[in-house]
Amino acid sequence: MNEFAITIDGLEKYYGSFKALHGVDLKAKRGEILGFLGPNGAGKTTTIRCMLDLIHPQGGTISVLGLNPQAEPEAIKARVGYLPGELHLDENMTAQQIFRYFNRLRGNRSNWDYIEELSDRLKLELKTPIKNFSHGNKQKVGVVQALMHRPELVLLDEPTGGLDPLMQQEVLRMLAEAQDNGVTVFFSSHIISEVQAVADRVAVIREGKIVEVAETASLLHRSMRQVRIRFQQPTEAEELFKLPGVELIAKDDDLGVLLQVEGDMDALIKTLAKYPVNDFETERTSLEEIFLAYYEGEEDK
Amino acid sequence: MFTVIRYSLRSSRGAIIGWGIGLAALAIMMGSFFDMMVGSNEMMDVMNAYAVTMPEFAEIFNFSAMNTPIGWLDVEYFSFVPLIIGLFATGAGASLLARDEEGGTLDLILAHPVSRTTLFWGRFLTTTLVTIILLLISWASLLLSMTWSENFTIPALDLLLPFTSLFAILMFFMTLALLLSMLLPARRMANMLAAMLLVASFFITLMSGVVDQLERAADFSPLTYLETATAIEDGLNLTWFGVFIAIDLVLALISWQMFQRRDVRVGGEGTWRFLKRNLRVAGEGG
């Protein structure tokens, strides 16, 4: 079996003369949770919709679960769960009727007990018409329908949008459990904290091009850190500031310095060993700050 | 396919009930009004007076034949009912897929293992079925009105023939609206354009009998080929019926091909750039 649930090479998509995707290259390993980050209009939704043959790309290739979406869309969709970024449901139906309808479209593959279990966990009222639901409750319907047939791959476009923090946590737990059962989870988000919480890897898309794909931990590890040092006595530690990747941000007084360190800490710690240090504090940059750094770069252009 | 048809029919319940009640009421009145008219010498005198003083007006509405059940039905029912049910047909055709696309629900439906072909033809068959149901309601209601009318009598199977002819014409406007919904950026534009063509066809056909300049235009007006009294009296002209069914199928096939190739929008109406792209896709051939 192919190691990758999703393989995208050089994907290009135009909307008229506007080029939405500039050759997207991306792979999602089977059984992983891949977070797909990017601001509005970066190409997240377009990439996901190409994978389901909802829109047709003009260039590049896509393989989803070893199949080509343009050649075998139904075979892929039978094995995939999808939650659109802009979820619209038939307002006159109840959640229960919608699940029955979608279940029939899938050939009655879902177990009704499992649907009720998922609904209970999200505190979803099954017999209320959709028109009486809040945005958050509609989103719960979307989450349940994406998971109810136990798909091999779930494609989720902003899955926690509109949910309260407790429900957001519950949805993230569901995704983690799905992963434990071997499901590949591909989800786009601009809530960085949730990507940081559950994603094994992160892909960042900017202006229709993937600018970074890395393991979440590694991305955090090799990111900037802020290091606050307090010496025991006034110290002129100029050599610290000349180390590769080290930048002096501020001097509190003669005793304290605030440094920004990019990458490995080894050289800094070894050099620092020559000096009498009273306190040493390090703070890792959040994924959010890394993400923003990509876009600050974009705005500077 | 069965699931698609079943759920499409479910969402058409309102249309069937609403349109069905209206059309049934209209048909049921026919028998009573006919008895009232033929029983009234004054009314017949008025009709005869029209024929003398306003011959063109009397000719358009064929007043001379109104004292027979077939003539009455032709003048008082089939002169305007095709326009009314035609408006249903254009609305249904334009909404077949575009309503769900603009409402944003098509995206999620097509993310399920149902092919575009199944969805298209499932919806198409449902709308065809709903059209047939509405025509059958009208037909049955006319038969019902005959049961309590003394003078208004037409054999049931003969009465079915004008409705058969009407079906082919309605399907033309339905498939035309469907095709326009695949081409134009918004469903309401497709519906409006198809409805305008329907209304134009109605007036061109109606007036062509008295306005010579409209005779040529009437040859291109679909409602000219609607057979009502002639179908009951002489039988259905199967050639024209077959031609219209063939045109309906061609329009449906082109729409199906366009649906196969198009990008499904997330929701909302499209833009004119969408029309340009669709024309290019259509130009590339099926």
C-alpha cells in the first residue's frame, strides 16, 4: 500500500485569469494528522476541492488513497469524509434526516449507533430542523456527517469554526481518536493553537504555493526562541551577540539581556558557560508567531 | 439514483401540492362555466356580437367554437394554461441544480459517492415526473368537472392528447431553462430569460392569426406547435411531438455534459466570467 494518503504534484488552478494555485506540492502520510495553514484566499479550500473533483485543476496531478480524483471520483468519495469550509444544509430537514439521506447516498454504510454516539458527544439535537440551529450546531452536523461512515481519510475545511471552546476540544479529541483508528486527517485552519495541539505535521500555503511542510514539533523546535539571561555581575558578553543566529533584543540593565535565538542553542549555552549566570529563561515561539512570520515576509514584498 | 429521486421528490412536495391545487381548481371550474354559458342565450348573443363588431378579437379567441366542449376547452383553458404551467417548467428547469449550487448544498452532496451523471439524471427524471403529475392532476380535474356537468363531455383518452402535446412543449421550456442555468451566472437570470421566451412565444402564437407580420415568427414559436382541439378531434401529430421530445433530449444532453465539466461553486451566484468560461467549455465539445 502507498505510504501516502494524499500526493499532490504541481497542482495549478485558475479562476478565469486569476491563478489560485501555483503548483502545489504536498503529501499526507497515511494515518497522520496534517494541518493545512494559510490565510483567507491562500488556496486551502481550492486544494481540498480539487481532491474531491468538485473543481477541475488545469495542471499537476493528484492522488487520493492511490486514486485519481478526475478518473475515479466516486471511488474516492466513498472512502473520504468531507466537511466544507462554508457548510450549507437543507434548512427544512432535521439533522437525523440529513444523516439518513447522506447515509443512503453512501449505500447505508454507517452504523446508526455510531452516528448517535457522535451526536451525543457533540450534544447535537437530532430531531430539530436545521433552520432552528445556530451556526455552531450546524457545524456539529457537518462534523458528524464527515465522520459517521468511518472514512479512511477526512478532509476538513475549518472544522471547529463556530464551535464553542468545549466543543472545539471535543472535535479535536474525535480527530485524535480517528487517527488512533488509522484514519488520515487533513484539516485546514487558521486557528493555530488547534493545529499545534493535534497536527503531526503542518503545511503552510501562501498565495497558492506551499511554503513550508514540516513536523509540528520540528517546526517549533527550529523556530525562534527568546532567551532572557541574568548575570550575577555586570558583564560585557559581546561574544554572545556575535554567535550565529543570536541577536540582541534588549538590555534590561547591566545584569540582564534579552536575546532572540534562531535554531540550535548549543553554541549559546557553551559560550554562556564562561560567565557567572544567575538566571536563564527560554521561551519557545508559538506556531502562531511562526505562521505570522511567513506572512510578514509576504507583506514586506 | 433511487435515493436522488426519492429526496428530490420529497423536496418537490410543496410544488406539487401548491401548483396541483391551483391547476385543479382552474380545471374544475371549466365544466360549471361551460354549462352556464351554453345555458345562457344572452351570453351566446354577446359572443355572436363580438364576431360581427370585433372579428379580429373573436378570431384570436375562436369565439365561434365556444359553444362546443372542445372549443370551450380550447379557448378558455388551453389558451392560457400552457403559459401558467410553462412558468412552473422554466422555474423547475432553472432550479434543477442551480438552486442547490447557489444555496451551497450541492458542494456537500457531490462530496458523497454519487456521480454527477446520477445526480443530474435523477433530478431531471424527478422534475419530469413532477411535470407529468401536474398535467395528470389537470387532466383528472377536468374529468372530475365533467362528472357534474350536463354538457361538458370529452372522452378521457381523447382529453389526454392535448396534455401529451403540452408535455413535450413544457419539457422544451424546462430543458431550455436548465441549459441556461448551466450557461448563465445566476439561476434567476436563466429562469427570467426562459420565462421571457415563453411569454414571447405565447403572444406571438396568439397574435399571429391576425397580425400577418407575425406569421413567420410564429413558425419559430414553440407554442404554435401545441395541439389542443386538433389533437382531440384528429389525433396527436406524432411528428411534431417526436421533434419536440428530440429537441428536449438534446438540450438535456448538452446541459448534462456542461454539468459534468463545470466547477461547482461553493455557493452564491456566479459572475459573467463564469458565462465566458462556460461558453468556452461548451465550445470544446461534449
